[in-house]
Amino acid sequence: MTLSVQDALIHIMVVTASSDEGISDAELNAIEELVLRSPVFEGFDVGRLVDVANQAVDATNTEGLDGVLDAAIAAIPKRLQDTAYALAVEVAVIDVQLPQVELRLLEMVRDRLDVDSLVTAAIEASARARMRHLH
């Protein structure tokens, strides 16, 4: 199944969120908010979000994590690969404390994308800065 760019971006976010044994309500809300406010999702029917997310989970169960990531990244043009990584990082940092499994998944995504290592480091640093608590 060939994915649209928007569906592929959602698959990457869902796989990132579910990497630590399930998707929390906070992660689901974050994915929805990212879809609603990110220009890359302009024109996307938000009513499809649950179906696309379920497709990602089903694909993970049948094709495995590698298959889902490979299919999603194949659907994303080079000029949007940094966007894909930024969206994955945004979902991962929702839990504030990144479990090792989410860090490993981000590494898997990063390794498959054609994005400069300085860009990925900047994306990660920016996300950490936004998620810091006062105390």
C-alpha cells in the first residue's frame, strides 16, 4: 500500500508514540494538535486521523516496525524529511522522560532519513528546550 505524504507523517508519529508499549492520551492529543496546526497537514481531513492511526498500528503488527518505517519514509520527499523527524521528536518528548525504547525508535527514524546530523541535533535541542519545566 502506497501512503500519501500526510498519512506517512502520521504513521511515523503513531509508531513513535506506540514504541513504549502503547499510546498515551497525551501523545494522541499531541498528534491531533500537530495535525491541526502544522502547515504540512493543510487540507488533511482530521476526521481520518483515527483511521490513519489505526492503519499504522495494524501495519506495525503485520509488517513490523521496520516495514512501517520504510514504507512511511519512502512516501516522504527529501524536502520534508526534516519535518518528519521534527514531528517524531515532538511526539516523543510529550512524556518528558524519554524511555530507552523511544530513544531507539528516534534513532531508527533518524538513520533512515536523509537529514544532516546537525539539523537532527538542532531539532532535538529545540524540542528539549520547549519541554523544560520550571523546577
